[in-house]
Amino acid sequence: MSSIHIIYASTSGHTEYVVNVLTAVLRQHGHAVTLTRAEAAKPENLQKGDVLLLGSGTWNTGGTEGQLNPHMHALLFERATNVSLQGKRVGLISLGDERYSLSHDIGHIRMLEEAEDSRNVFLE
């Protein structure tokens, strides 16, 4: 089975809840799962596991609606800018609220694609 590394940032606890439920399900299916909070993650943590899942809320962070949690933003755009994820299997867990339109979701995906482009990451 796969080894899966989940790095997540949670503002209100919703993202943390989702990744904990997902972790339990993945482990029930035989996968080895490691959880790391974004604020504790080191740049090299992005390279751990066969699969990397990044989880972040996109609301109530004190800035523009639809932005990444500040801890995830700091990891991806400040601390880990020199980490190459070329060829890495990466998935995204993005939580917002019911007020979000497709344009907010697309904006969040574009932010992550910018990080992808700067490091040759392939998002699946």
C-alpha cells in the first residue's frame, strides 16, 4: 500500500477534522499515513511519502476570502520555495464555506498552481 503524508493547516478545526477522518479511512484500507501541521512542517516534509496531500481552509484567516491559511501559505511560499516536487503525486483538500462560488475555488487552485509552476510540481 501507499505511504501518504498529509500536511494541513486548520483555522477553526474543520480541516483538522476532515484530515483526521480521512486518515482513519486510509489506514483502514492499509495505507501508512503521517500527519503534520503546516506550522510544524519543514520544507523536506513536502517530499515524504508516495503521495502528498495538502489540506487548508480558505476562509476566516484575517485577509481576503479564498486565501490559504497563513501557516500553509508560509510553508509553500516562504519556507519551501526551493523544494522541488517534480514527479510527486500531490492532492489538495480545500475547505471553504457555502458562500463560496466557483471563482473562489478557482482562485485558490490558481494560487497553488503558481507554487506548482515555480517548483515544477504536478498536481493531480
